[in-house]
Amino acid sequence: MSTESICSYKASGDRTKAGRAIAIGGHPVNYLVMADAAQTRIETPTEIGGEARPDTWPLGLKIVFRFVFCYLLLYSMPEPGRISILGSLPGGFLVASPYRQFWHVLVPWVAIHWFHVTGQAATYFPTGSGDTTLAYVENLLYLLIAAGAAILWSAIDRKRRDYRTVHSWFRIWVRYTLALTMFGYGFAKVFPLQFRPPGFQKLLEPWGDFSPMGALWSFMGASIAYIIFSGASEVLGGLLLLTRRTTTLGAMVCFAVLVNVAALNYCYDVPVKLYSTNLILMAVFLLAPDFARVFHFLVLNRATEPADLGAPRFSRRWMRIGATAFQVVFIGYILITHVVEGRAAYRASYINPERPPLFGLYEVESFSRNGKDAPPLLTDASRWRRVLFQFPKAMSVGLMNDTVQGYGAEYDTANKQVTLTKAKDRYPFSYAWSDPERLALQGTMGGEAIAVKLRKIDTVKKYRLLNRGFHWINEMPFNR
């Protein structure tokens, strides 16, 4: 039944028909047509979903919206280490370069002159951390600028009744920012690249020497199935954010996933605490309009009115078609890129990994310096205990005191030589196989002639973490 039909009942004075249940969009809703000398108005009864929605937003709500709008807009702009809409477009990160440069000048200046930060902490340098000193200063500036902008906005625009239209458009911006971020982190787990199975060095390292972050990375990497599951959960949350009808469900999924991620970051000292916390705030922003509806439905077990899915809409048909086409192309580009690049990286890492000619974990059977055998004494901190060849251009030596020394490695397979490098020092070694499991190295290091005989270790057979596997039936817990 159309709105025009309802109005016709009002005009004819048939209030009984006007008060009947009307199905709009598949949801039965009771409406009462109120006759007024000047206008016709349709009101929602208070018993459905609580009180009727007011025409004017309360002052406090308007102020909060202005602040949140400014803050999330600043935080969702391109910045290294964060995923953004503009940065996801081809060439978008280059377009935003002047904006980033502005912040990279302002933030260090504030850190130095306001907080008296000195040294490396006052500069931008290559780092895998999102919780640097400058990151906290930058986040503080976002808060201060958003607060100032909200105050100025409130003074200039104090007569506005509501921000429903602005809110509707901004929800799209936040939806897609959060969805792209969930895709970025999710596909890095669906194709298990963010976490890897424990390498040779981690298998040898005493548990007590692990950092909390290293323990988390090894815990995640020990189960490929769990990595994929956690990534699929993140991708699912992102996919649900792409349509208005499933945005609330998507925000709930993202909130649950991100709270767990943030808890891991805080509890295991992973330096992505700021980012994960702000992503939770984005999920809360998307959930906020439906808090009352979800509470009434899930907690109070009451009927609730359907969400308004009509706004925003372009007034012209060609604009709506263009927006839909852009959405399909943009999301298709993002998803295809993640799948293609993730599959290629997975194949390179797991199916056809690049390995050094001497790949393997080796136990030292004998070790001699200048022709004299060095017994395996724990007090001999320079004697080799194990040798690790895992990566194409690196090699590690485990010493008797359980410390590990890393070296660069350059191979000459034609002459069966490997040159170890450390800073500007170079240590040439020749190698020879006596059988498929035994390797001999001879060379010089620190002015001494070194001869080492190695036995290859089958890591899968040796370590429970790799060979235990999955069991449907366990008569007793296998907790070792």
C-alpha cells in the first residue's frame, strides 16, 4: 500500500482503514494517520522500538557527531601502515602524497617542541611498529583538531536540526574504509602469509627466550587451519559491510573479531594497539544507530522497527547507475587483487619456495679450529652447535651457549662454495656431501681454519609441534 493510499483514507475520514497494519518492504508496521488542518503526518507508535524518533537531534548528539565525523575522517586518510579508500585506488597513494608530507612535518615538530622528544623517536624511520612515539603524537593531534573543528562547526552551524544526510554518506566512507582494512588483514591469513609455521631458529630457541609477540606469532603459525579460519572471519566481516542491508551484521562481526585482535595486541605487546583500537571505534560508529534496535530484539525480546535503508540516494538515475558501476568495479578490483596477489605469494612461500642449496637444520657432529678438535663444552661460547640454512641469502649458527649468530650467505654452486658475510667481513667456506644426510664445511673465520661436520635433522620427525597433527579421538589429553 502506498503513502498516497494512506493519505486518501485520511481525506475520506476512514480512520479505521488508516490504522490497519501496512506492509512496507516486507515488514508489517502499524501507522496512525493524524488529521491536521495544515498537513498530513505519519507517526510511529511508541510501543514499537521504543519512543518515536524525534525530528531534531539533541544538542549533545549533534556535538558528538561533529567530533566523531572529524576524527574518523582524519584517521581514515592515507598514512603508511594504514589502509584507506584513497590509498587503495590505483595511484591514490601518490595523489595523497602532499597530505602525508604535511603530517610528516607537523607531527615531528609537535613531538620536539611540545613534548621535547629527541633522537630517533622524533623522526620517521623504517619500522614495523604502529605504536611509535610519533604515531601517538599524531593520534593526539587528530583528537585535538577534531575537538577544535567540532567546536567551530557547532558555533557556525548551531541552527541545523540534524545531520541525517551527512551521517548517511559518511557511513559509506567508514564502511568501505573498515571493509578494505578487514580484506587487507583477512586475505593475508586466508592465504597464510602474515603468520608462518615456526622456522628452524624458533624451533631451537628456548621457550623462555621468546618475546610475547614472538610467542603469539609462533602460536598462530603452528596451525595453518586456524590462521585461515581467523582470516575468513575478517573477510566475512568486510564483505557484510559492502551492502546497507547487512551493514549492522557486518559491524557486529567486525566488532567481535577486532576486539579479539586488540586483546591479543594489548596482551602480547604487539605494536598495532592504536590501529586496532581505532578500527573498533569504526565498528562501534557503524553499530551506534542500531544499538536500541539490537537491544530490544536480542535482550528485551521485543519487536523492533526496520532500519531505514533508503538514504542516501542520488536524485538522478544516471548517477545511481554510475555509483553502482563504480562500486562493482572498485570492490571487484580490490577482491581480485587480494586473491591474485595472495595466491601468488602463497605459491612462492609454500608450494615453490626459494630455498638455499644447503637448505636444512643441521646438528654439529664435530668442530675443529686450526686442526684441533673442540669438544662440545657449554663453556665454549664460540663452538658451533647447530647450523641453519633456511633462507636463500642467510645462514645462522647456534652456539653452545644457546645464542644464535646470523650471517649473510652467498652461494657458488658450481664450485660448491658458500661465503658467509657479517657487516664488511667475508668468510669463505667450501662444502661437500658425504651422503644425503651429512655435510662438511671447511673455511676460515676470524683468522682460524674451521672444519665442521654436520648431520641433517628431520624437523618434522624431531619436533612434536610439527608432527603431532590433528586427532578426532584422544583417550587422554596430549599436553606436553
